[in-house]
Amino acid sequence: MTPRANSKWNLPPGLKHSLPFYANKPWVKLGEPILLFEHLHRTYGPIAHYRFMGTPIVFLNDPEYIREILINQAPAFVKERTVRRMKVLLGEGLITSDDPIHLRQRRIVAPAFHRQRIAAYADQIVSSAAAHRDRWQPNETIDISASMMSLSLEIIARTLFNTEVTDDVRRINEEVNTIMDLYNFLVVFPRLESFLHLPIPGVIKFRRSRSRLDAVVNRLIREHRAAGIDKGDLLSMLIASRDDQASLTETQQGMSDEQIRDEVLTIFLAGYETVANALTWTWYLLSQNPEVEAKLHAEIDTVLGAGTEARLPTLADYPNLRYTEQVFAESMRLYPPAWAMGRMSTKPITLGPYRIPPGAHFFFSQYIMHRTAEYFPDPLRFDPDRHTPANKADRPRFAYFPFGGGGRQCIGEGFAWMEGVLAIATIAQHWRLRYADTAPPGVQAKITLRPDGPLRMQILPR
Ligand code: HEM
């Protein structure tokens, strides 16, 4: 459906013409959507709109409007088009599916992410982080972004499949990366599914990559099923999980292999690069803020002991690493790995005085909200004390939302906090990292917010 403006609708202020009309403006650049969102926010305030190919697109930077979309009026929305098109890779997994499929899947998958279950992964996180840090040499310069990717790949391999980074995991990683690189090309097809059999070079590459990926993941699922035991990993949990709210007439309510495949790939994609980027930006920000770094070291030394007395963190230390958690939170404020989210309306939507038609797209950006001075005074200052319980209570819920919110809130949030805090503590216990270049790193807003090239840091002993 292509909604048209008429008297029934009252769209927020915004661009008079369709977006391509502004193609030569400095705030319209292919691959740099943050520039456009910043322009809309600066020019029109907390709610603005523009049109692209006839579709109204609303950009919001107001915590109450975001609450309307993610919670109060959530049933009137589905995921926006570019996420829906990821179904070609992720099928009906948690990120891409809509209700009622999503609701059922969420119920089935949730136990795998319960607090007690993920607590079991603490030791694996620490031992992976310790192995990484122990490979570093004093004074060497490394690309911290590559190193954090390797660390979180190892952690997801161990927690999802109970395996080291084997050739299988490397293959999954390579094929997912190939497909994500093709993604910008693939999303331009309006009905992508009907093009997938055509002999177009990018599409052929996609098809080959996807079938190699499926072969590895399906084999891992078969092997896990055949073993018939709970290996303690997420995949075992997904295989064993049942929908306890299903009626007895429905089939035995576990997931089919296809559904498990979709969830495995979804968790792999959602849970690895996000954490790696959050950690990468944390090291950069610490290197720029020595007084925060000193406070972090003081907490780590108090909790884990210093010098020859120092020991590795365990799950029991996690609740005592409060400042470390605030550092991680503040890093995700300035560099939120999920930098924007979107929804599409399936019904007419009322937001304040505005009335917006079905089929409109709605975007909001953690990157922009988290840098809004109204909620974060002196927004570019790196200040972990913004995340003390008292300071958090002073802000609206959706002024800070690195993990989204409502029924689609990140299911891996608890996992991500634990991974971030324990990895920071393990590494900062030994090393101080110094930024090795002078120009600040550029930012690339892809699916996650990454540095736009290698981020070189020098490793100094503490
Ligand atoms: C710092 C790390 C992470 C960040 C910033 C992050 C962010 C997010 C956000 C913003 C969403 C909501 C998207 C939306 O509503 O459109 C989401 C959903 C999701 N995340 Fe995360 N995530 C992180 C780590 C993880 C981890 C470690 C896992 C799993 C191991 C994970 C699995 C998922 C899944 C499965 C969903 C879809 C949930 C649903 O719709 O029911 N994420 N994440």
C-alpha cells in the first residue's frame, strides 16, 4: 500500500519534497543515514517526516513517542522493510518474524536466556577474555576491533554450540559476512523472494553462501540432536525447549529443525558483532578519559585484588563490578551498537497531534537520542556516573535504550551486560590501552555501529 497525504492525515513537519530531490545536500549521503536523521532533528525538532518512493517516513527523537511505538501501540506495528527483507537469511527467527509467530518463538526461546542459564556462561566468558589478553605482548600495537570480534566470536561459539572456533564456526562467520556485504544490494529488490532463483551475479553469490551456511548449521543441529544430551549450550536448550502454553492438539510443540536453524543464525548475528563493537568503543573511550580509567582500575583492584594477589573474575564478582558496568553503559550511550530501529505501521497511528497512515515507516536512533543534551547534559562528555541508579531514575525510560524495549526488547540483554562487564574486568586487570593514532576514529553506521577502519591501540602493562 502506498499511503497518500490527504485531509485524514496530519503528518509532522518535514521535508517538502521526496528525499531524492535533496540528493546534493550535505546531509544526504548514501550509507550515512545518521546525517539525515541529525538534520531532521536539528531542523524540525523531536518529530519530523520525509517521503521516499511515496512512503512517509517519520523520524522521532522523543522518549514518549518511542514508548507509544514500542509499548502502548506496539500491536499496530511490524518490523520495517529492510529488517523484513533479512528473512532471506534469518527466516522466521526472533528478529525478523512478526506476531503471532514471534510471540510463540519468544516464549520457546526465553528459557535459554534465563538468568540462571546464562550465569553458567560466566566462566567461559572470563576464560576466553583471559586467553585473549594473555596473547598480547607489552607495547605491541593491535587492531582492537579485530581482537574484540575474535573474542566475541569465540564466546558465541562456546555458548551457542559448546565448541571452540572450529572451521565450522569460521565458515558460518564467513558466509554470514558475505551475505551481509551483499545485503545493501539485496534490499533494493522490492520482492526479493521472487528474484532469488534468477541468474544475477550478486544473487547467485547469495544463494551459494546461504546453502553453504545452511549445510554447516543443519549439520550442527543434527549432531546435537543425535547426541541427545544437554551440553549446556544455547543450541541444546533450543532443541529441548517446548511451548508450554500450546494447546494439546498442536504438535509436540518443540521447534522444527528449520525454526532452530533460523534462531541459531539470528542469535549468532545479533549476539556477536554488537558486543564486539561495544567493547571496542569502550577501550577507545577509556584511552581518552584517564580519570575514568583510573576509577575503573581502582574498582577492579578492590574487587579482584591487585598485583600478585589478583585473581580472575567469577560470576560472584559480577554484582560488585558496578562502576565497570557504568563504564560499559556509558560507552553504549555514545556508541550504541544498535544505532537505530524502525517499525512500519499496519493501522492509522496517532502520535500527539499527528495522524499518520498505515504503511508509514517510523525510525528512531539510539545514537541521536543518547547524544541529546536535554537528557544528557554536555552530551559528548564520557561520564559513567550518568548511570548511577539515582541518575537513571531522573530520565525517561526511552532516553537511553541500547537494547530497545517492549515485547521485542533484546532477549540477549542480560547476556550482553555480563559478557561486557566480565570481559572489561579481565582485560583491564592487566592492561591499559592507548589509542595509537591522532585523528579520532570515524564511525560507520552499518547494521551495527563500527569504527570505519582498524582501530589501533597500543597495549601497555598496568
Ligand atoms: C551490546 C550488545 C547488544 C545490543 C546493543 C543489542 C541490541 C538489540 C536491540 C536494540 C534489539 C531490538 C531490535 C528491535 O526491536 O527492532 C535486539 C534484539 C535482539 N537481540 Fe540483541 N543486542 C545485543 C546483544 C545480544 C546478544 C548477546 C544476543 C544473543 C546472544 C542478542 C539477541 C537478540 C535477539 C534474538 C533479538 C530479537 C528479540 C525479539 O525480537 O524478540 N542480542 N538487540
